[in-house]
Amino acid sequence: MSDDIGLWLQSVTNRVNSELDQVLGSHLTSSRLLEAARYSVLGGGKRLRPALVYAAAAAAGASLESADACAVSVELVHTYSLIHDDLPCMDDDALRRGRPTTHIAFDEATAVLAGDALQALAFSVLSKKDRRSDAMRVKQLKLLGDAVGFTGMALGQATDLASEGRVLELNALRFMHEKKTGVLIAASMLMGASCGSTNSDSWKALAEAGRAIGLAFQIRDDILDETTPTKLLGKEQGRDQALGKSTFPKLLGLDNSLAEARRLVAEAHLALAQLDGDTRFLKYLATQSVERSH
């Protein structure tokens, strides 16, 4: 990683962390609910989705300021999804980001409500007036809503739960993860790009790159679940196997899974090459989605 990309990544990570701290501030009234939300949001994380927002904004010639609301909203939605995924009625996980999951650290009801509140807050943040035009805000609200709901992340999670104990065919596994993980990653990029200027060809290329990055990211997750110790992974190793989930390594093997993930990253790079703007940050994040160690 070059120094300028490293400095940029640290800068946008610090930026979104500060923004998240502010939107989850005392103006919301101190409560156990807010405490649980802050515990979940501010307790670490890769901040991949906000970074993709800022990287796509840069590629579209937009300022960081114009992309702040999008960056915050996608991370709030992502955290809400993690809280709910970890619940006993779903994946029943006790560890996330190296700490007890929210329902363990607090209680199940508080975790459910914290997730609900974070999802609502995401749309509230996204709807607020700032330097974005009304048309931009409406477009971004629709992008996020579509990514989260019946045709996006919720569908992917429902499919995942229904598939436990079954061996999915490869296309079915791809579909599940494109919905559960990929759609929000693609939406993050499109939301960032919508803060600037893109033509229809660039928009299509970004959508293609986002789909490829999202699926590559999930394949790497499947690999890490089998190969990385709990201490480094931040969550319990081997959890997918314990729950009887279909995974890419189970269907393809570890080596072929990694090769497929890298093929998807190459596909993303080809799509991004069609853009006229600065795509260095997007290409770096695409590569890191597969080369990361946790």
C-alpha cells in the first residue's frame, strides 16, 4: 500500500468514526438503549462500507463532506445487521470484533431494539438537508432501502437461515451472499458516486464492481472462518461449520475459493477501469477485500 492510500484510508476511517460518535451523542438522551448502540457501532470494525462510499465519491469528483451522510448511514445499517445476525434466533454468536456480542453484553431485548433504532437512525441521517441536492438525497434513500429490505440484505439473511443443514448448489450460494453481503457493498459505492457526477456507463461499471467486491469479500470470510484463529478473527472460528452452513470452501475447496475471490477482484478492477475519475482507492479496497487477514 502506498503512503498516500494509507493516509487517505486512515483519514476517512477517523472521519466516519467521528461522525458516528456525533450522531450517537447525548442529544439522543442517555439510556441503556443508546449505550448498547454505541457499544456496537463504536467498538471497532473495518469501516469497509464507509470507505467505499468515500472512495466512490472521490472517483465521481465529490467532496468528503458531501459523502458523510452516506458513509454514516451505511455503517449504521451494517452494524444493525450484525447485532441482529448475532441473536440467538439467528446465528446465535457470542463474540463479535473480539468482544461479547450486543445481546450478551446487554440483553436480547435491548439488542433487538438497538438494531431497530440504528436502522431508523440511518435513514434519518440520510434524509437530513446538507450540501446534497434533494434529488441526491432521494436517490440515496432508495439505494439504501432497496439494499436492506425484501430484495437485499434481509432476503439474503432469510435465505441463509433457511439453508442451514443443507448443501446449496454454487449458484444458490452466490445468490444468497450477493443479497446478504454484496448488495449493501454495491449500494455503498453507488451512494458515494451519487454525491458527484457519473454517466450511465460509469454507474453500470460501479454496480458491476460492487457486486464482484461484495461476493469476493464473502468468499474471503468463508475462508477465514476455517483458517483463522478466534483471537485474530474476532469471532468464533468454525462457526459456519457448526451451524451447518454451505460455504465456498465446502463446495470448491480452500485453494479454488481463493482463486475465485481473486478472479472477482480482477473483474472489479476491469469494471473500475471504465471510470474516468480517480479509482485508486476503490481498487485498493477491492484488493483488500480478499487479501485481508481478518
